[in-house]
Amino acid sequence: MTPNTAPQGPTRDAVLRAELVARASTPESPRRYAPGRVVAASILAFGLAGATTGAAVAATGAFSPQETIGAVQIEMEEMRSITFPGTEFFGTPLIITGSGTTIVELGERPQDASTLALRVGCIDPGRFDITIDETPDGWVQCDSDDVVEGPTIGGFSSQYDVSDEAPRTLSVSGTSGDRYVIWVSWAAAPERAEPSNAQQDALADGTVTRDEYLAGLDRYIACMEDLGWSVGVVDRDADVIDYRIEAVAGADDALCYAAEFEQLDMGWQLSREDG
């Protein structure tokens, strides 16, 4: 296992941390991801883009880019980071800045779309509640360290599976004049790889041992190397092992990780949290 001499991607631990918290508290909640998994070149400016997406927007407070955050932009690589590698977006993403309550009528699911990708970022500190189809789904609360600064955006991120063609409605509510930005797009997610027989066997007794955790990591690394990628292990003796991959390896990383290591990795990290 030779470490990558120039790793470019984020650590796996950072990506998993938000998902582990979400699974532990609400097992059926949508997947949440930290930024930075996939690199793309295009840049999207903030603004009210409903007219170009077919969505209808009702808001108690909506602002132009100049009134909200000036020249701040969102790089597309940050938007792609909330989805599985290989996810395809449909049309132009809807980007809205607002305050108070914003209701977005997304209409019917486009043909071939299988998910709804969503991100809510904080422009001002505050709490913002997210509702999908009139069902409370989550919330984000930001302090001064979490607000949009420069080219970055933090906050709540999810990718929702959608199978029927019923119209979808998204609502974001804040208090007072606290401002936020919504980014939402229909998307098609790639098929997820099934866990390998080795991973399923290790999970069969409901407990993940250290040896099973390490064996799963080794199978993941071997899978990546077979596909031509290097994996840099920072410290194999650490309780939770930190490692890096090349950012452009996203699709192959998703395949190898799901097949050989994902559930073992999560099970081991959750056991460390409980301990």
C-alpha cells in the first residue's frame, strides 16, 4: 500500500462523518455529504433562476445577487460533492437566495430522473428548516463560522430518491431577515454496487472487528489499484484510518467503496462513536 505522492481528494473520514451522524439519529434520512468529492470546471453564480428551470417560486423575501452576497459564486465541483460520483444533472440547476419562507414548486419528475439533489447554505447565521412535500426533512443551524464566504458554501446537503412522477414541493423557512441560498436540481444517480460476498460475510454477525475493518480497507485499496488509482494511507495504526484518493477517481471510488468497504467502514466508525 504505497501512499499517493500527491493526493488531491478529501479524506474519507470527512465525507463519512456527516453520514454517520445522520444514520445514527434518523436511519431513513437522505444521504448527506461533505464538500469536495468530484472536480468539475464550470461555475454557477447565485441568483433567482426559476424562470429558466420550469419551477415556480413563492417567497416572503427574495434578493438579487447584488443585494445578498455580491460577487460570491458557487463552483460546480461543490455542487457535485453532494451527490454520488457519476450523478447526471438535468438542465440548469435552480439557484435561489432568500429569507423568511421560500416555497419552490418543482413540478413533475423529468423522464429518467431518479433523484432530487438539494443544498441549503447559510448567508447569515441562523436556523433554516427544510421541508419536502409538506414533510419536515431536516434543518441547518449556522453560526458565524458556517456562512457563505468567498467561493464556498456549507450547510445542509441531501440527495433524495424519487420513483413516482408526482409533483414535488420544496420549502425552506428561516426567522427574521436571516438569509440563505437554495440549490436544487433533478438528477439521475448511477446504480450502486452491491456489497461483495467478503463484505457481506464480515457483516453477517452484526459486529465489525478491527481485523474485518482492515481487511475491508485492503480489498478497497486492491480494487482501486486494479482500476489504476493509488490510495494514500496516512496512518494504518490509527483507530479510524485516514486515507486520500485522487479527486478524479470519483466513479471508481464509489464502485470499490460500496463493494468492499462502505458498510464495514461505517460500522467500525459507529462503534468507535458509541465507545
